Amino acid sequence: MAVHLPGCTALRVRGLFGLATCQLLRRMEMESRLFVSPLQTPGGPVEDGKALALAAAAFSSSSSSSSLSVSVAEDANVERPLIRRVPSAASSSGSRRRRASIDLSSASRRPSFRQEVERAAAETYLVTRLAFTLLRYLGVGYRWITKFIALGCYALLLMPGFLQVGYYYFFSSQVRRSVVYGEQPRNRLDLYLPVNTDGLKPAVAFVTGGAWIIGYKAWGALLGRRLAERGVIVACIDYRIYLIGQSAGAHIAACALLDQAIGESGEGESISWSVSQIKAYFGISGGYNMLNLVDHFHRRGLYRSIFLSIMEGEQSLQRFSPEAMVQGSRVRHAVSLLPRVILFHGTSDYSIPSDASKTFADALQNAGAQAELVLYEGKTHTDLFLQDPFRGGKDELLEDIIAVVHADDAAALANDGAAPAARRLVPECMLQLASKISPF
């Protein structure tokens, strides 16, 4: 199902779930635990196509006449089918079953150190180019020069953590990078696998933030690592199921879910999968009413003309505002189809005020949806996603997400209770200073 989402280049994109995902979900047993979570601010054109199919393939199964095997292609230059069919043997009852599984044979042939370094350089170049693209749109002025300097100092202070996470991202055998899931250049995802891959596993699809322009899949490496350590499969989707989205990613994922629910209620395009197959949506530090945020973003430096360009004009703000949409009588039935919605926000978030999540939760509840709001006192826009995980020890956001993901799994909950505390990645003095000069 095609979804027209906001993007700086005003492209029509496939939305969060594509045709291959729909085909796979049809074959899954309803008992399988499928988790998708939106965790970051939306960034740039989003083309997620068949992204969820790979995550679902790791732990889902159902009855049919054939089996599915998913190949993981680490080399972004190798274009190979994401899903291939292979014959399956008949069961003892004469019926046939199909099982989706990850074929790691090709991924087990690890690239050389030189290839890893070359890929790291290529991805660093991509992120740098995207950053300069954003700066070109924002223009060069006093406010943005000071913010850019603050951002550079902020990144330097957190560099010990970034380097450790970067090493894990590029060299860990548990990470499958740049898996191809579609035809567009940025149709890539990173897959984070638990050490123990026996049996069915919950999965999270993560949509990163990035001002709707520069979102990049590797920015979910820290979250992917933490969740994989708790036995959760994580698919970090590049721009172009508990569903997690953060910041702009939270907004994008909410738009996609609501659009799908509207289609399913008969108000939109025909649909080929159901929102009932998504167990929950997590929105982290998101904004859900673009009509109310235009002036706030303008005061913060994301000038009105630039923001309206990203959102494809003022006339599109209503359509890209899930909060405003659920308040309309036309979509009341669609709202009742939404999965459980859990919104997380820090009370000291100045990039997107916590009221953005509060009013969205209120609107969903008034419309009959199952929505919850979790506020973290004194937390900023980046505390929940960067500073707190870098600090080590108990991570409130991670524990709250895991508690929901593992709610029906007593063994997993027991393992969570016995899990060792995460180690510190950045000294506290550097984290405190980074918080003071953060431009977010």
C-alpha cells in the first residue's frame, strides 16, 4: 500500500510496510510475537518497503504449501532477492507447513578488515553528505552557526561512547548491515541478532529520527545493541511487531499506522495486511500535530519556510498530523483498529515539547484507542536515546520497552531481572557537560 509521507524531496514512498511484508504477514500464525516500535524523529523520505519481512522471518511460522528462506545480503552492492521460495517436505499428517527463517550462510562469510573499513568510510561519507544537505536547506546564519558549533562540542564529549558503539556496529558478528529490502538506493536495513537465536523471538522495527531529512539506520545501533542483549531481534530501517519510532521517526510511524487503519476501515485504498498484526507502537519524543508545531520549530531554528517545504506545503499539515486526524469523525472507526499505543517523552524536551505526546495520547483515548503516556521527569530530547544508555546501569526507557515486549514470556522476564547492568560508555562529567551545551 503506497503512503505519501512528508519528505524534503517530495517523493511518493511506499510507507512503513510494503507488499513483501504483507505477503509474509498473511502466512504468520497469529500467536507469533511480532513487535514494531517507532523511536526517533522522522527524517527524510521513508521507503521501508519489505523491511519488516526480514525481521518477521526470524521468528514466525504458519501453515502453507512451501517454506520461505530469507537471505541476508550484507554487501549493499549485491542485489539479491530478499525472499526466495524453496520446496518443503510434507508433514506426517500429509499437510505442508512453511517456515520463515534467516539464512545466515552467506552472512557467515565475514568480510575482511579492509572491506569493513571501506564500508565504514562509505557510510561516514553518506552521513556527512546528508548533514551538509540539511545545512544547505537551513542556510547559514548566526543561529545555525552557533548550533553547529554546539553540536560539534556535544559530539566530541560523547565520542568515547560513539567509538565503542561504532566498533560494535562495524565488527560485531551479531550485526547484519545494509540488508537490501527494496529497489531504491536507501532501501537498506541493519539487523541486530541476539546471541541465542533458538526459537521464536520478539522483533522490533526501529525508525530513526533526523528532521525528516537525514535519518540514518546506523543511528539505531545503541538501541539495537541493548535490545539484542535482551533477546530481541531489531531491524533498524534506513529512510526511503512492536513498532518503535523516535522523534521524526515516531511521527512517520504514527502516520503510517493511521493511514493503514483508515484503509482497513474502508475509507482509503485497499489493504493487504491488518494493523491487528502489530502488537504495539512505541513513540519516543515524537510530535504528532504539525499544525501546532510550526511556530515552535520556527523559534527553534527550523524555519517555517523550510519546515513547510519538508511537509510539502501548508495544505498538507492536516494530513500529516495524526493527532488532528484522529479527532475527525470520519476516522473514528479506523482509530479503534489501532494497536496499543505507548508514548514516551521527557518533560525537559525543548526540541519537541512533552505536551506533543500528552495531547496525542488524550486525542487517542477520547477516540477510543488504547493509549498510554509515560513521562520522564527532567529528561531532554536526547537523554532517553543517548545520554542515559551511555551512562550505563539501569536504563528506564529500555526497561519500560522490554517490560511490554516480554510481558507474555515469563522466562524472558526472569532473564531480564537477572540481566547484568549495562556498563558505562562515557564518563559522567562529559555527559553532564554535553547536556549543558546540547543544541537539541
